[in-house]
Amino acid sequence: QVRLVESGGGLVQPGGSLRLSCAASGFTFSPVTMSWYRQAPGKERELVAFITSTSGGTNYADSVKGRFTIFRDNAKSTVYLQMNDLQPEDTAVYYCSFPGRFLRFWGQGTQVTVSS
């Protein structure tokens, strides 16, 4: 059974940092491109970053470039999102995800709130 379990969210002040983790199980992790998405209240879910399986190449939404870093540990079947210089507009539920053969798989999400 495929499982994606996110953790690491919380309340942080503007300018602060958080590291999100997504522990994967139930499938072979290393060949899979993994992504982080987020959804703010009243907004559509958006892609934040992804990391490929082979070269470990990464790509980021313009809004987070230079502040967020995605990386993975294939030995632990875990993908991370290091978030620095967080701003109120980063407030959202963050989800990890990957494309299966017929559908996209999602975790349950972790709430990130940036507020003073």
C-alpha cells in the first residue's frame, strides 16, 4: 500500500525556517520523481518544487526560488523541503506527491503558517 506521510509543519515567524519531510512507503522510491505542492485557503493547489530520480535535478516555482530547497534521501525513502526566509504568503498546506501509473498519489499534508 502506497503511503506518503508529511511532517515538519508548524507556526513560524516571517523570516524563519522550517524543514518538511515526506516519508514514503509501499513503492520503489528511488526511480520516482517527487514533488512538493501547496494549497493556500481559497486558492488552487500549486507546484512548489520537484526533484528527479536519476540526476537529482530540481525545479522550483518562481515564488520560492532562492528560498526553498528540495532534496531526497533514497536510502530513507524520504524527500525534504527546506524552507528559509518564510513569508506570510507561504502559509498553506504542503503536500508531497508523485505520479503513479494511472493516478497521482498524495500525502495527507502538513500545515505551514507564517505569522508574527
